[in-house]
Amino acid sequence: QAQLVESGGGLVQPGGSLRLSCAASGLTFSSYAMRWYRQAPGKEREMVATISSTGHYINYADSGKGRFTISRDNAKNTLYLQMNSLKPEDTAVYYCSAVSAWITYWGQGTQVTVSS
């Protein structure tokens, strides 16, 4: 059974950094495009960044451009999101997803809180 487990969230001050990880199991990780989403209280879930199965194609939402970096290690079945210069408006639950033409898997999310 496919499973995605996020980690690395927490409380950070504005301007700080966090590195989120998403460990995948039960699926052929290298065959899936991967995405990071986030959902703030009272708001819809929004895509933050996407990376192709090989890592050659990457795209960011405007909210993270220049501050966030998505990457993957197919040998370790792990997806990453490096977040720098964090702002209070980045506070949200962050989810990773594995996407194919037939199915999308979701993790359970990790809380990121940016506050002084």
C-alpha cells in the first residue's frame, strides 16, 4: 500500500528556514511526479511546487518563487522542500502528493508555523 509521510515541520521565526521531507513507500517513487501543497486555516489547498519524475522539470507557485526549492532523491524515495525567508503567511499544513495519470496519493501533512 502506498504511503507518503511528511516530516520537518515546526515553529520558526519570520526569516527562518525549514526543510520538509516526504518519505514514500509502497509505490515506484521514480515513476511519479511529486508536488507540495499547503492549506492554511480557512483557505483552500494550494499547490506550492511540483517536480517531474526525473527531476528535470520544476515549477513553483508565485508565493514560493525565489524562497522555496523542491528536490527529490529517487534512490532514497524521498521528496524535499527547502523553505527560506519564511513569512507568517507561509503558516499552513504542508502536504506532499505523488501524481500519475491514474492516481494521486497524499500524505497526512506536517504543520509549519511562522511566528515570532
